[in-house]
Amino acid sequence: MRIFLVLVLCLIISSCSTKKKQPEMSFSVISMENISFKSKLIFSEFVEHIEVIPLETTSESLIGEIKRIIHRNGRYYMLVTNGYSNARVLVFDDLGKFLLKIDKVGQGRGEYLDMADFALTSNAEIKIAAYKKIVTYDSIGNYVRENPINNYAREIHLMSNDKYIMSHFDLQAHHNKALCLIDAKDDVLTEFFKLPSNEMGKLESFLRLNTFVSSGKNLYFNYPLCDTIFSIKGRDVLPAYYVDFGTKKIDYSLVEAKDDALGILNKISSKEYLEILGFQICSDFLCLEIGNNENDAFLAFCFKDNRMVGGHYVVDDMFFKNNYISLKYKYMPRNMDGDYLLWPLPAFFLLNGYKQYKAHLSSDEWKLFCEKNRKLVEICESLSEEDNPVLLRIKVKK
């Protein structure tokens, strides 16, 4: 009997020693316990420098809302919509001069029924993720090829070797995998990151400012109504940051797989909640856009000292002093270019601040301001409220 027990113990020890080691689940918790939607964010708290880029207004380049901005080789590529419709890609140079657009709605070769998102390859080809197809154009907008897929794209992001990752829902399969990897020829290689069936409705029903964010060699991912930001390494999707909303965490327990967008909102709105609307990560900061149906806020969390600054509105203490910008969802920063935050702002915000500040100063004070900010004054004098947004290129403080 004793020999039998020893053998059993040896087998248990052997099986434990050969078991595959699980990846470590370490992540940071960011508390929102003290968040207030009456607070203000001062420009100088997180801004080192601002460059103002007016985006040229022509009949071909009219902008409703900007959903995404990619800066590459002296060009700004922008995903632009009118509300939730008529998505197109507009391209501007570093000075804001309009260069070209891709707007190919149709059912023919080189056309698409809708545009969900776009990505740039290493040779500046533009890939359009659309309904059941990926369409590729060259750097000046000429059609190159298209490839059919069964996936309904939500957002795509270029990875190494011209492979790219896509958040989606599959039109045929029912495996509840939210991500897929696509090769340079636009063929789906694999699908991964399984969600509970009731959470797939989040991808089908809700759009976001951004789902994928790159910072250095790291890739991060978040999806609608989810309070965790994940790190993607290969096909491993692991929690990196958990945003703790405390008593305002979304209660998703009553939502069912069959619920549509209205059904989901009705169930989670039974109590007050907050959600991540968008996020950006640079070397020193995690920038968060959070909100609910009534209020939105922009926050910057510093990794070095775990300090957070943020507010419901931004106060300018650097240029047009005491001018403020209300931080509604559609007026939030969009993307980062290294340590630069890319923030499109309607022209009337800039003009209102300019006119009010000019009226407040004496003639000598105004003359001195013009001497120090010659380029900014020239931009404001040439703008009208009906013009395209201006792009704020903001260097975030170290």
C-alpha cells in the first residue's frame, strides 16, 4: 500500500512539472473614484507646445467629423464622416493643404458599400476595410486590388511585415472571436480573442474613437463598454490596464446575446455608469476619454508618479488665456504621433477664443501678442467659422 501511494505521488509531481506554464496576469489599476465632471484641465499641466494646422477647405475636402488620423511621411491621413455615414479618407500635407481623397462608394470593381476603417502599408498603400471586402489603393488613390472576406470590419491596424489586425464580427461563424489577423495579401490567417456571446453585441452595435493603439513596440486594444485595456502579443490578449469606475462600473449581467444596441443601452442605463470612449498611450502618459450619455472628460495618467490630471473642459492658459473648450465626445483628441497628441478642433472654438482675447487686451498688449504669435494670428485672421477644423498638434510634457 505504501509503495502504491509513493507511485501515485510521483505521478502527480511529474504531471505538475510538465504542465505548461501559464502567462503571468499582471496589470495596472487606475481608479476613477474621485473623477468629477465639474473639474477643469489646464493646458500647461500637460502641454509643452502646440502647433496649429488649418486644414484646407475645398469642395472636395469638406469635413464633418474626424474619426482617425495617421501621420506618415509628411502627410495626415484622416478617416472622415458625416455623423455615422459617408466615410471617406482625406489626405493633407504637413501644412494642412488638401492633397487627395478616397471616396469610392458603389458595387463595382474598386468600390465598396461602406468604409469602416483604413490602414497604411509600409509602402503607403491605403487599405480600406469595408463590408465583406478589403480594397487596396496606391499612395495617390489609384485602385490596386480587392479581396473578399466574410468578416464585417470595425477597425484595422497595421502590424509588422504588412500584416494587420482587425476587430470584427464574423458574418458566418458563431465562435465569438473578436479579432483576426490578416496577411499582406488580405487573406484572413486566424481569428482569436473569444468573447462571451452577449458581449459580441458590443462590437456589432457600437463604434469607438479607437480600438487599437501602438506605443513603441507595444500594441493595445479596447472595445466598447469594456473597462479593460489589453496588451496584444501574438495571439495572446492580456489585461494591461483596468480602469476602475467603482460604483459607476457598467452592470452587463442582464444583457443577452439577442439584444441589439437599443436593448443593451436600456439594460445598462438602469443605473448611472461611465465607460472608456477612447484612449492613447505614449512613453509617459495614458490618455483616457471617458464619459456617459451626459458628460465626457479627458484625463492624462502619468506612469512615473501615478498622478492624474483631467477635466470636463480645458482652459487655455498659454495663448488665448481663459478661453475654454468643452470636452464633448466628438471634440476629443483622436490619435497620437509619437509624443504628439493630434486634436482636431472646430474652427469656431479657435475663433471665439481669438476674438474674446483680442477684445480683452489693450492696443499695446495686443501688439506684443501679435509679435510673439505671428503665425497663430495669421491663421486666425484667415479663418471663418464654416471652415474645416484646425488640427492641434500637441507635444505632451515629459
